[in-house]
Amino acid sequence: MVPTNGDERPNPNEKVLHVWSKPIEEGDQVPGLQGPDKNPDGTPRNPKSAFSEAVALIKREDFTNVANTPCARQGFLTGIGAGAGLGGLKFVIQGNAAKSANWAVGFFILGSIASYEYCQYQRRAEKIQMKRHIEVVTQNRKEQARKLAEERRDQQRMEEEQKARNRAWYKFW
């Protein structure tokens, strides 16, 4: 559960990652935490338990929704192509099916990871570029609004001067 206000600290047993995006200040240290090799309750941390906790976080839905993950489809297709192409080339050159299959699996994994990471890099770069474009457009709009307000003030001042000039310089009473 996410805290409702900014001052409230989350429960340390929660498994919501975005809650921890705010850095921990010196006064907000978790009580009982003695060091990196200790659990929050002060007991020694077992590296195998951390791994088992990490594996326990993986759900079946994570595997069924891989196609909905951005860049996953492109990564898998690139990996399949790289594995099949280089595994087939290795088979043609050496003629050993077992080694060729190992090489195909290896290049599938490497190709998939490389393509996925490159796609993620492109997405991050595009996101940064979009932020820049939005900032430029916002700045241009502010500048145009400032110029328009300045023109209106100038026009209003000119109209007041015109009215002052058209006013009679004399009064009857």
C-alpha cells in the first residue's frame, strides 16, 4: 500500500518498489538494520534466502505477458534469427549438430539480450528527446504569450494616448 502523504514512510515488509524511490534520509534509517549482511530484524542474512525470495516474486503472469513487454518481441525475433543463422552456419562449417545447437542457443540468448537492450536504449533516448521537444514548445508558447501581452499593453497605451489627444484642452465649466 502506498503512503498517502510524503512524510509517511512505508512498511519495510512491503514489496512495492516505487515506494522506495525517495532516498532514505539520515533520520529515516530502518530500526534494527545493522549492516548489509543483516536483515531488518537483526538476524544474519542468508544469500540463499535472498535468491529464494527473488524467485518467489516471479509469477506465472510474468511469463504469459512477455509479449506485452516493450521491446521483448523484437528481442526474441532478433535472437531467433541470430541463433538460427549462426547455428546453421556453424553446422555447415563443422558438421557437428550438438555443437551447432549449443552455439545456436548461445547466439539466441546473446542476440535477444543485445536487441532488447538496444531497443530500451532507443526508447530512453526517444523519451529524452520528447521531453526536450515539449520543453521547447512550452518555452515558445510562453514567449509568444509574453509578446502578445506586451503588444496588448502597447496597443492599450496607444489608445489611451489617442484619447488624451482627442480630448478638448478647454472646459466650459
